[in-house]
Amino acid sequence: MPLSRRELLTRFLGAPIATAAVGCGLGMPRLPPAGEFVGASVSLGHRLRGGTLPVFDVDAAQDVDVVIVGGGVAGLSAARRLAEYGLDFVLLELEPEPGGTSASGESSLVAYPWGAHYVPVPLPENVELIDLFDEMGILDGRADDGSPVVAEQFLSRDPQERLFVDGQWHEGLFPWSLADDEGIAQLQAFQSEIDALVDWRDADRRRAFAVPIANCSASPAILRLDQQTMADWLREKKLTSPLLRWYVDYCCRDDYGLTVEQTSAWAGLFYFAARKSSPGADSQPFITWPEGNGRIVSHLRSFCADRIRTQHLVTEIATVKRDGQPAVEVVAIDASGAKETVRCFRTKRVIFAAPPFLAPRLVRGYRETGPGSVSELQFGSWLVANLHLTQRPAENGFPLSWDSVLYGSLSLGYVAATHQKLLDYGPTVLTYYYPLCDDDPRVARQRLLDLSWEQWADVVLTDLEQAHPEIRSLTSRLDIMRWGHAMVRPVPGLFSSSARKDCSRPFGNVHFAHAALSGIALFEEAFHHGNRAATEVLDALAASTETAV
């Protein structure tokens, strides 16, 4: 049955907001004159659920050294590494543009993100990522300890964050205006717990939490944190302040798309501890651009633009024998033209940089003999909307910042794309984020896809009306991206299990690269796995050449 407007808003924003929004009894309020669902080729991708595989002509196969399946950050990072070594490869991407959840868009005013929109300044141990940023020309040098010195124009400018609470905007993301002495004391106690974890080292001098996750300690003392939720950990530490709980819950939803009751304590503490250089230090500042991580995607793409084949739906990856030698055949539906065609690529190695849950569907034999633990990698759903405003909303309290959050909202608020361009007046683009945190990710995906554009637009605008009553009259266009499999969900048990390691191992001549293999969907993890898989392939090809000689 179709939802009433009250039911719709109650389900996605909560009863208080729904009651306030429809209490006057009016019908559907004004929606923007333009807007649509964009990106995320749902219908094409869902053809993998069933149906007859396409017939292909083996004799017409294109021979290449490597095929990369998936054009997100992991696939593009692998392509960059292979291009540096002069290998012949192709990258097959389902969407019209590569980038995955780091994709971006652009208007006549400004570029804007469709997902990931920043990277914290890496600590000196993350040499590969620092080298990438140096290559991109965003560093002014390196400190004596190897720490990158990021040029000021690439750091998130002030004012950086604000919170709408108690009827007005306040600086920062903790609800200080509501805090009493006990709440402040509990926040300080929480920060002391985090500092202790930052200072902690195992017998091999490894940090409890580090980026990439491959550098984290595997000590049982740390991994036991994965056996409880972040909410359990707070209760265990007697940190019961509602304001602290809200703040930690917001952070879990922001990075993981999970509530504090759903997030592994390991992942929750990683969020706060992994990006602090030392106890008492602030978390690393953010590197960002108007288009978010789309700027990094553009750089990575520059290494392989002529090797990328977009709108290619891979349907099968099979290891075969050709002329007595092992080879891998990759079959794909090419939907880039007016008429679909079937392509076949014959290769020595495959880098599977698509989400791991697709491996049993695509890689022949994987369902039967691959790691069954791939099912432990669950993926959450997100909605991202870009609102094109003809003018800034009137401000009430702290001024418009890069990141604006609504206290008590089920959304994460929005970032202002014009902030980094020093455009503080006039039109702007606001990028709004809403994670669907259902316990069952399949329910979340269905809820995401069931709503029409009109319904989602009303949810977004009603949420923002709490802080900006005039937002509907200012919005000239509202586009929506639905990420049905946006990011891996770091639920309890994932980090202490063997699933991530098992799913990272090569399956025959197929190598795996995706942020999900870390259990946390971060740019740094996708970049790490892309480089790791490319190195595996380069080593394997070198070894096979030496054997042949």
C-alpha cells in the first residue's frame, strides 16, 4: 500500500518531525522544479541475479595481460600501478563514469561529490598515500619525520563544522549548548580512553589502530573489542551521557552507516584513535576539494583513461586452458552503444575490484570452492542528494560551514561544495547524506529503492526545513543518487574473524582488491588494496616469465 506523507516522514525522519511537518493538514508541499535519480545503474547491474548468460565468440576475444573488473578507487589504483610498469590491460566498469562511491558531478557553478568527500592527512607511516598526494601536487613538502605538509588550499577551510541544536547553529559537532558538568566530564573521560589506545603498542610496536588497517595490531587484547558493539563498550566504561552517546552514534553513522548499537567497538574506536598522531593531539585535518574525492579519481584516471571501458557488465570470469596454457576469459555485456554487444577478453590475470559479494556470481568455481566467509561482508545502503540553491538560506547563529549537521536527525546533514572555493555568498550546492541503518541490509536496500524521486525529495527537504524554513523556495534542482551497496558494514565479529583475510587471497589467477576487504569503506583502504593486488599480479607475471625462460 502507498505510504501517506505522515507515514513516509515518520519512517525516514521520525514521528516528531513528521507531526510538525503535516500538522497543518496541507497536501504535498512545493518540490523543486527539476531533479532526477542519477548514476548507479540498478537495472543493468541486477541482470546478474538471473537469466541466460550471453553467448560469446571465443575466437574474437581480445588478448590483454590483465583485466581489471571494477572502476572504483581500488580498480583505478591498481590500474595506475600497472600503467607505471607498462602492462597491457583493460578496466571494465559498469557505470558511465568510473569512481564508485568517490564519483562527483559538476554544474556551471561548482563541482560536487556524490559520495566520499575528504581524506584525512595521512600519518608518516602511510608512505604510499603520501607519495600519491605528492604526485598530485598538493604537498608543500615533508617534515623531518616524514609527515606530509599539505598546502593550505587543500585543507578544509574554516569554519569547518557546525551543529543545529536548540533552534540555532553552534560551532563544532558536539552539542555543547546542551551539556552540563557531568556530560562534559564524560566527554573528557571518553577522550582519555581514546588517548590510551593511541598510546598503546603491542610487542612488535604496532599501534592498536592504524591506516591502512593492515598495519593494525592483531593482539587479542585489541581484537576482543570486536566481540561487542560500540554501545556495549560505552556502557562497560560507564559512559552513559546521552549527549556523548549521540555524538559517538553520529560518528558511527557518518563513517560506517551503522548506529552505535550496530557498530563493532573495534571499528568505533578505530574512528577516533587511528588518525591521531599521539595522545592529546587533534585528529588529522581533512584534505578536500569541491568535488570531494572525485579530484583523486580524476588523477588516478589520467593514468589509464584509454584503457577504461565503461557501461560494461561483466557476466563471467572463467579460468580455461588455451594452447595448453592457463588463461582467464572475462565476458561482459557492452551497453555503451545504441545496441548491446558481448565482449570477451582473454588474459593472464584478473584483478577483481568489484564488491566481493559479486565473486560467487561471476567467478566460475568460486561459489563451490571459494571462501564461504564472503557472505560475512555485508553492505549498507545510502542516499546522497545534491541540492542546487539559487541563494544561501538565512543564517541563525554560527555561519555556514563546510559540514553542517542536524542534532537528532537520522541524516548526516550536508556539506557545502562552494566552501573550498571561497564562495561565501550567492548560489551554492549542498550535498546531503542519509544512511539507511536497518539491521537487515536487504530491508534497507528495498526501502531505498521503493521510494519515488518525489518522496525522497520531500524527505530531504523536510529534514532540512528544521534549520532552513525557506529551503524549498531556494532549491532549483535536487538530484538523488541511490547507493544500494554503498559500503561494507563493520559489525561485531568481522575484524576478529578470518573472513577479510580469506576473501583477499587470490582464487587461481583472480586477485581481489576492494575497500570491503578491510571491513571499513575508506579511501585509504581501497587505495591500499588496489596497490596490493597490482603488486601480486606483477609478481605473478614476473615469476611466470622466469619459469618460461
